[in-house]
Amino acid sequence: MAEDEKQPADAAAKPLSELAKSFVTVPADKTRTVSDPVSRRLTWEAAGERMDYEATVAHLDVRDDTGALEGRMFSITYAKLGEDGLPMAGRPVTFCFNGGPGCASVPINFGGMGPRRVATDGVNHLPSSAKVEDNPYTLLRESDLVFLDALGTGYSPLAEGADTSAIFGVDGDADAFCRAITEWLEQNHRWQSPVYLFGESYGTVRNAVLMRLLGERGVKLTGVTMLSAIWNWVQVQPGEDLYYLGMLPTFAAAAQFFGKAGAGVDADEWFDRAMAWTDDVLAPALLKGDRLGEEREREVAREMSELIGLDERLILRRHLRVSLEDVRRELLADEGRVCGRLDMRFSSDAPGYAQHDSSWFAGEDAADDAVNAVWNTAFRSFLSEMGYKAPARYLDNNYYRVGVKWKWAHEEPGTGGAAGAPNVTVDLACALRRDPTIKLAVLGGRYDAATTYWNNVFELSRQFLSPQLKERVEFHRYGCGHMAYVDVPTLRQMSKDMEAFYRKA
């Protein structure tokens, strides 16, 4: 994402109400000052290939049906140039974004999908000198790309007096993106281009609602990519068994990576075993609660211990409901280290003895710390190269001004009522049933503990799509974490999978 939901440095100094008020107070032109758009012709060269493209940094007006301005959405567009030196009008265009809610689009851009990428180093933290290179695996090879920052994040300001309760929420956010996408298509005369969406993390919630909403507003979609997806918000609610079920295979993968379990077993085979064990053993056990009986609970705990590398006694104390905090703190405790959340393969020294607050610990993530600042540095350097006059502060992660205000209530189509913890898999399935020509790619990683792979398989299976619609859906599982593009072998395979996806009829 990077979506570790860390508190901004200045957030502790002011109450949230004051922060929010200062954020939406704007000059007399009805929105925060935004710089003039800039465009520049650039050349991409990698792996023996060469491509000229135009990069454009600009804002898109987001207006309601009365024409009133709600905000200006920051965008970076990369468009391949034809032999005449102009963008190719009929080429596919993909709208890309991260999630949060409250995160801007730098990670998915300079992390791995854009034409430039910060070179990563396995699971090591990157230095400030990390190389920025033409990305051999960029999605620009298949499609023009438009990276969008959600309103309230990045450089996307709200208009004066904008109703944040109508914008910062499942439905308001999707509505704003729908309007920005149609504005871009209109401005760039690209209504004949095949339109794709590429969302990561909460961006897949946005994707699912957008699939339905764009169709309802007459915008034809060709394909949607869901990277590190989460569709059912119930799975993150405290005490919900879907949470523990989804985490188990990811815990098993992490335990094997650190040599605590699964010795001598292929990593994919080990993960498949954990997926099957979750379905066949853990799910029925959790469903029974204390009706399971002590003897059977001990048997299940013993098997779980062998899968995830934690002490059987801890598992029993948790009644088989092991949390991410348990595993992050305990798996490498003998080494004085903790493992990551977005990608459990990353690790760091354990927090100090006084740092025991669980909510704080949840936001401490080596997987994010390893790469995020370097991505932002590369992004700011690019804007300077483009000649774009940018404000000093870029709200790459604005969780405490956006996420804490988020309106989760959402009426899933056909249900007749708003759900406080939405399941947008219903929106996704509704869009596929209405338009069976849409193709869908679901990408996930074994080591992603933020949006777990098991839950994606589970949720889509509960929609009972017809065989014809299932043929339009493809799943790809990789040996990576949440931000899949950090992992070069994964990025290489993703590039091949995306090439096939975009060329599929």
C-alpha cells in the first residue's frame, strides 16, 4: 500500500478535529492551490526494449451532478507514443491506485507498476542511495497508465466546505473515483480505449464498487486487477473467526520461511497444505467453540503448532484463535526480533520493553519501513525533473485525517440495507453478472498478513458464479507479501501474467 496506518508525526500535537479543520480550510478559489499541469516526453529502455512515452502531472476536477466542486484529484499519466509522436487513442488505459483508506498511489507507481521503479534488495531495508531504474516489468508495456491519489491524500485537496462525511467512505470514495475517471476519459478523448482498473489493498474494495458503479453510469470496463485484495470487512473485526481462518496459511508460510516449520517441503505445497487444513480442520473446530471438547482441542492445537511454529500451550490459551500480534511477537522472540505485517518475511529488532501498546505495535512494520521513504524520494525527484511545482508536504499516508473518518456503511446491491462492515464481493459479483465480458485477475501473496489469500478464495466461492463467469476470473498466488512488486521474482511473474491477461479476449 504502504498501508501500515502509522500516525503522522504532527498528529500527536493537535486534536483530530483541529487537524481535520485545517486540512479542509482552503483559499478563495474554492480549493487548495494546485500547480499547473506539466507534460514531458520521456524514453523507457529495459531488457532490449525501447518505448517513447509522455508523462503528464495534473489534477482532475471532481464535481457532483450540480457541477459543484468536491475536490481535485492528483494524477500522473503515462501514455505510450505512436510513430507520429502522439498518444495512441485506441490503446488500453488502466487506472491505478493504492488503498488505506488514506493512502496515495506512490507505492504502486514507483514500487513496481510504473515505468520507473526503485530497485529492491530482497527483504533488506533500502538505503537512501537505492537505484531508480527504468522498470523492465512496467504495466506500461500493456496499457497506458493513470495513477490517482484519493481525495484527502497525496496532492488531492478537497474543495472549500466539502462534506468529508460524503467523500470519506466506501460509497463516496468510489463515486469520486468514478467522476475522476470519466473526467480523464473526456479530457483525453479516450472513450474508445479499453478501460481497466488496477487496485491494491483497500483499492480492491474501491475496485469492486467501481465495477458496479461505472457500469451503472455507462462506462464499459474491459478488465480489473485486484492486488492483495480484501472484500469482506467482517474478516478484520475483533473476534471474528474469519480473521483467524484467513491468517492460518499465512502464519504457516512465515513459519516455514524462518525455519520454524515445514522443513524440506516446497513452499507452495506447504501453503496448500495449510489452506486445506484451514478448510478441513480449523474451520469446523472454530465453529464448535467450547463444544469441541478439551481432547479434540489439544489435537488441533498440536497440529497447528506444527504448522505455524508456535508453542502448543499458547495456542491452547487462545482456544485456537491465534492473532497476528501473537505470531509477530513470538515467532522470532528467541532472536529478539519481530516479523512484519504487510510482508511477514521482513523483520526488525523487537520494540523496547516499555513499548507494549498493541495499537502502536500494529502500525510498526519492517516491510513498510524498508521501502516507503525511498519510494517517496524517487517520486519527489521525478516531479522535480518534470518541472512540477509541488508543495513540501505530500500526504502519502493520511490515515488520521481520512481513515478515522471513514464511513463504512454500504448497501450491497440487492440486499435492501446498509451493512456497517461491508462485503463488496456482492458488488463484484453483481458487476460480473451484469457484464459477463469483464475479465478479473486476483493476485495475492503467501506472506501477506494484511489481506490474506485464504479469505479471497473463500469469499468469491460464496458468490456461486456460473461456470461461464468463473472462466472470466483468474487467481495468481505468489511468494511475496502485500506489496507484491517489492519481490523481483514475483514482479517478473506478474509481468508475464498481466501480459497474458491484457491479451486475453
